[in-house]
Amino acid sequence: MGAAASVCDSSSDKEEFIQQCAKIYEAAKINHLESSPETLVLIKDLIQKFNTEQISKSQRAESSPNSPSSSPNSNSNSNSNSKSCPSNPNMSVQSLEESSEEHDLDIDPEDLEATEEIDLSEKSLTALPPCLAALTSCTELALEKNSLTSIPVWIGDFTALVELYLRENQISNLPDTISNCAELEAIYCETNKFVGLPESIGELSNLKGLTFQHNLFTTIPCAILNCSLLEEIYFDHNKLISLPDELGLLKNLQELGIRNNQIIDIPSSISACKALHTIHAESNLIENLPKSFGKLSALRRVYLTNNKMTKLHACLGKCSKLEGE
């Protein structure tokens, strides 16, 4: 194994490998395909080829009678560098090291299994580096304040992901594969260009929080109504003209944010949201509240300023825990 480490550390091999990766990435970038599955496959194939060549060289070196591995000094040096060789044939530690340096990532390539939090916020990214597809053990991924226009399909490989931060980008939708992130509990997408969500998002059975303030939605996607554990949804500062008639399906909803939209009325099914305690509905076009509003027994705070209502509705008097207007 000593010879393997020393072959893997060959500067010429490493430099050639990095140059080949760079060529693939640059060619993809020209065609805006940096995050495409095809580009990812090309890079993975290159990594596997590189690793196969290194193993072959290592075996030849070990079988040579003049192999430096028989030298005590060589053994000592190789032990100190043994982690330089990637043990996973589908991933190169060297390429991940290069990405870590280029994008100032807080990732230790030698301890990938322990990489639970990845923060790529404010890195001026227009696409995610394909090599990050190897870090599927992370539980928290932050991509805020970049120039991303899409999220790659391989996000679905992040099956341990719990929190996803996408604030302040240029993203208009999520890939269908987001449904594979079965552990997801919260998605933060404020200040983007979202106009819709994939139907598959309704398969996220652990989802508890969605924030989509300052986007371009004209209606709240019905798919999220299948996320029965949702507790908080925020669609403030969009272009909403209505709310789903089936809003009451969100039995565990506790906070609803819909301020600064063009909503005319609130569906009567909202009365089924028995856990709902806070509603922000300021600056809309609401004229009336449904009579069923009075059945919101947990409601403590409701904000309705800057709407079309001329007086408070009697149904609010039935909300015994109500604290504010």
C-alpha cells in the first residue's frame, strides 16, 4: 500500500487529471451544462479511469524487486500520506480538494462521512460544482446569495438532507428528484424567481416549513397540500390572487404568511387548520372573511391591515384566544 500512496501523489498524474476535469467543466460551461447529468457522468468516468490507472501503477510498483516499499523510510512516508488515495472509485479526493480551495468550502476531503453541513453561500456560483454530488451524507446545504438559476437533478442523491437554504438566487423551480430527499424538513427559498413547484414535492412527508417570500407565484401549488406535517408556509410578496380551496388539508399548519399579494378571499376550509395560531394577510384585496373563520380555536394573531374590509367581522369574536387584529 505504500507504493500506492506514492504513485497517487505523483504531481504529473494529479496535474493531468485536474486539467482533464477542467476541460470537461469548461466545455460544459460554454453550453450552460455545468450541472447536467451528462457532465456528471463524464467526470465520474474520468475519476474511475484515473483511479484504475493509479491502482495498476501501484500493483506494478509493489511487484517490482526494486520497489521502494521495502525501504523503512519509504514506508514511513507512505503511511503519512496514505489518505491521499481515494478509497471510493467514484470520487477523487484531489478533485474535491481543488473545488474546496476554488470555492473556499469548509469541507475536509479526508473525512467525507462526517460532512453534515455544507455552506456555499455568497460564492458567486452560477452552477454547483459536479464533484459536490459525492457529498450525499450532508444534512444541511446552504446555497444562499449566489446566482444560481437551477438546482441539479443529483440533489435527489442527498437522501439525508434535512434543511435546504436557497435564498437570494435566480431559481424558478426545483427538480422532480427533490422528492428523493425524504428527510427534508425545511426549504428556504426567499427572493428568487419561483413560479411553481414540481408535483413530486408532495411526497416529502417530513416537510414542516416552506418559505417563498418575494417570488413570482400566482397561486400556492396544490402539491404542497399533500405534505400533511407542514407547520409554516410563507408566500408573502408574490403575485397570489387566490388560495387553494383545499387549504384545510394542512391540519398541522400553525403559521400562514400571505401578505402583499392580490388575494380577494380566504377559503372556508381554513377552519380545518385547528393548529393555526398566526396569519399575516396584510396588503391584499380581502373584502370578507368566511364565517368558518370563527372555528379557528387556536388563533392568537391575525393581521389584516390594508385590505378592502370596512369593518371587523363578527366571526373574529368567536376566536377566544385572539390577541391582535
